[in-house]
Amino acid sequence: QVQLVESGGGLVQVGDSLRLSCVASGGTFNRYNMGWFRQAPGQEREFVAVIGWGGASIDYTDSVKGRFIISRDNAKNTVYLQMNSLKPEDTAVYYCAADVSWIERISRTQYAYAYWGQGTQVTVSS
């Protein structure tokens, strides 16, 4: 069983930065593709970013390209989401998720991810 715990959310102003962290336990982290998703109030959960287990394969949703950076530290079983130039529309609960397919791939679909964290709230105030 894989457990994922996110941290780093909070209340910030427009233009500020935050770094989210997600620590994994109970599995073979360096063989998991890791994704970040978010869900705003009244909206469906949406893809934000994904990183393959080797760290070289990365994808972002268009709205965060150039502002967010996903990275991972396999020695620490941790995936990060550096969020810069935050906007009010980035306000959401952010979830990390693990794709444990044992194939290095990057997927935007939620159904590829077997394990999810509990989420961390990010609020961007104008």
C-alpha cells in the first residue's frame, strides 16, 4: 500500500510563490510516475503536471507552463511542485498521485493513478 502526504499549501498573494511537497511511503517510489492534480470549488479535478520515474519526462497543463515546475528526489521519496507567479485561478486543493504501472510514462488522465494524497489547500488572494 502506498501512502502519499502533501504539504506546503497556504494563503498567498497574487504573484507569490509556493512549493508543494508530496512524500510517498510504502512502495518503490523510483518506479512511480508522479502527478499533481487540483480541484477548485464547484469544479472537476484537473491535471496540473506529471513527472516520469526517471525525472526526464515531464508534462504540464497549458495554464501553468512557464510558472510551475515539477521535480522529484527519489532518495527522499518526494515529488515537488514549485508554483511561481500565482494567480487567483490557481486557487484549489492540490493532490499528488502515483501511477504505479511500472512503465515510465506521463499521463494526464486521473485513471492512470492508483494512489492519491489527501490534498493541500492553495488559496491565492487578490
